[in-house]
Amino acid sequence: MVSRKNNKRLMSFKVGGQVSLMCKFPGVKVPIKITAIVKNVRSSGYESSVGLLFHEDTTSVTKKVIKWYLSTVEQFIPDNEIDKTTVVL
């Protein structure tokens, strides 16, 4: 989710567009670049939710880090807030 702070404009996303994310994960020394295709966007005036499909060229190391991270945070997220059918790596 992308949220607006200090009345700054939200980033805009276009369905079908490609995005590159630089993500820092706990315990990983360097940021990991993740390339994805925007599959859906839901916006209000103050926040946006973006559904992403990871690019087919995502490295096995990146997939492993993402899977590890998701497995560590799942225990803190209520089951009704997780759509496990869409998390496929």
C-alpha cells in the first residue's frame, strides 16, 4: 500500500505497467531490486493498494528472500486479511 503523507501526491500506477522496487529486508545487507507488472490498482484520496505480478526473470535468490519474509510476517496478519491464492513464487 502507498499512503499519502504531508499532502504529497501519491505515486501513480497504471495496470499493465512495469515497476521496479528496491526493497530492504531484515538481515539482508543490500537492497534487492524486484521488477513486477501492475495487475490491479485500488485508490482513495489518501492511499493506494497495488497488486503486482513478479517478473518471470526474478532470481531464485530474490524469490527465496521474499518467501522467507512472507513466512515470518504471516503469523502477525489475521487469516482473513491474507489471500494465499495470489502468493505464488
